[in-house]
Amino acid sequence: MTNTAAKQVEPEPILACTICRDVQNFDLLIEDMEAEMGERWGDLSFADATVFLGQPEANAMEFIAIAIDEDDEANINTIADLIKTAVERHIRVIVIAEEVSPMVLHQLLKLGAKEFVPYPLPEGALHDAIERIRAPEPALIEEIPAAPNLRKSSGGREGVVLPVHGLSGGVGATTFAVNLAWELATLSKDDAPRVCLLDFDLQYGAVSTYLDLTRREAVFEMLTNTDTMDSESFLQALLPFNDKLHVLTAPIDMLPLDLIGAEDVARIIDQARSNFDYVVIDMPSTVVQWTETVLNAAHVYFLLLEMDMRSAQNALRLIRALKAEDLPVERLRYILNRGPKFTDLAGKSRVKRLAENLDIKIEVQLPDGGEQVVQACDHGLPLAENARKNPLRREIQKIAKSAHELNRSAATASK
């Protein structure tokens, strides 16, 4: 008998699979998977994937792509279990999501999903995600530093970092940050510095409201992918205000403050410093893990407080916490908002006792701007545009001019 029978060709091993409720709902994903993997991929339902990932055959998988939309949010526990099982078996996970809430995405990424790609898939997005998960893991360093050091700027600038932190709600920290940034950006008609305003209050950030700017999805996408962020993608996430100030607004939805970590914050500040002369940061009043990163990056860290017990107690707590961690408390500058009037001698005496009891120096006392401040914020305009002669505006303008002059003097001395 002659050996004329055709040899059976061994099927190519399956290296990846999509997992979704119905893959036909993600037709673009089918096309991209075929382009990337050829015949070496399959599709599973959530129930089948739960069984498959528990079998030895799953060890050969390179990655899984979990595709979900808003209808799958009710099934989030099953999806979370799939990701945890895949991570335990060292299978990389890509999440492909259409109209899914940021809270759900944050939960899935925290469980170990390596990549997030929006649907409909942007051209080349799946290819880039697969390339990133195939890249070798970076070597672990032996010792984790307290916070990342700022790298030397690559965009031609080395901006001054000026965070603003309210010691309690309602002390006017965001109002101060917005107006300080605007005053810096308009110091000169001919040679004004480039200024960037970052809203790091991911939950209640109001910078966009005070400047009448639209919040965009691009902010969330940048915050969740800072490891791939470059100068171009950072600048695209910013919005201009009157062509003089560039603003990173808070995301559209309320997000956990731990959505970003110390490394993410360091990368964002580094990009901002590289492209702008001044970087004003509106901080959340809550102290989070990356507050230390911002403090270490800051040239001056403004703390706003009022003449009340809550501000005094919170200031005392914060000072103790920073000293306990041996952080640079010398960078703190205390600003009293709604300070006593010139003729209020009793009020001035209270301010003096407050500073002595906290062992701090209150360097600036901002006057009460009154109803004009509320109106300017509601209209989405800085005080300089809505109430130029307001006493609060004039005081913030003085601070901006002083900071700029000190910066220029320091730059001249270093040459």
C-alpha cells in the first residue's frame, strides 16, 4: 500500500481568546483578533471561560480579551473572578469596554488587568495593547524610593510646581489656585510665562466649573495610561482657557483618589514641568498616598486655612503626619483666607495666637472678596476678568508677581 494519503496538518495552538456575552456585539474585535492572531484564537462565554480557566489547557494561553458593555455591569462579580483566575495562572488580561462606568473599569484594572482599550476600537489600539503585554516585565528594583524624583525636563522647560491644598472644605483653595494660575499666565502681554493648572481632586474637582470648561473622557484615559503617556498625549488632554492658560480638568465621573498612584502623579508633573514655566496643582483636601509625591516635587506648597477650629486642628494633624514621615515641611506656606480687616485688632490678635499655637508662620492673609467671588466662580471667570478691583484679586496678583520675580532672580543667580 503506497503512502499517498495526505498528512494531517496539526492545528495551530490557541494562544488567546475573547470572553464576552456575545462576540457578535463586538464585530470590530473579531476583525482585529483575526488580523493579530490568525487562527490561533477562540471565543468563550463567561460561563465557558470560568470552566476553561480552571483546566490545564489554559496554561498555554498568552492572553485573554474580556469585552464588556454597560449591560455587563450587573455581572461584574463573575468578570472579576475571571480576571483574578487569569492573573493567578499568569495569563495577561486586556479589557475592552464600551460605555462602562469608570468605577467598574477601575475595579477591573486593580484586580490585575494589564490593558484597557475602548470600544469601538481605535485603529491599531488592540495591536498596541498586545505589543505592550508581550514586552518583558521590567526588573524589580531592590529598594523602592519614598517618592519618584523628578527627571530633568525634556521639553525645554523646567517649570515651578505650586500645589494648593485646603486644610478643610470651603476654605477657598480652588478659588486661590484658579486665580493664581490666571494671574501668572497674564503677568505680561508680550512675554507671559506658560502656565498649566492641574485639578488633582478626582472626586469634587471644581476647576472646570470655575473656568467654564468641559470635562472630557480624554482625562480619564490619560490618568489610567500614564505609563504610555508622552508629551503629545499629555497636551491633548489639556484644555485652553482664553488661549493663555492650559488646564487639566477633573474627570467626568467621581473617581477613587487611589485611581492614580505615586508613579502616575510623578509622570504627569514631569510632563507638565517639561512643557510649562509654572504648574499650579489644585489638591484634594484629603491626604492620599501620592500627596508625598506632590510635596517632594513642589517648590512651594500652599496650605489654605481659615480662622476656625477645624482648620487649626487639621493643620496640627497634617504637620504631625508630615514630620513623622520626615517630609520637607519647610516647603509649606500658610495662607489665611478671609482674614480680619485692617481695623479688626481683636481678629489680628486671634491670628497671632493661632500661629503661635500651631508653631507656624502665616505669611499671607487674604481679604474676604465677598459676593463677587461667588459670582465669578458661578460665571466661570477668574476675578481679573469679572471683578478686577476686588481686594482678593489684588492680593493674589501680588503673590503671583512676587513668585515670578523670585523665580527669575533664582534663575539668573544659577546661570
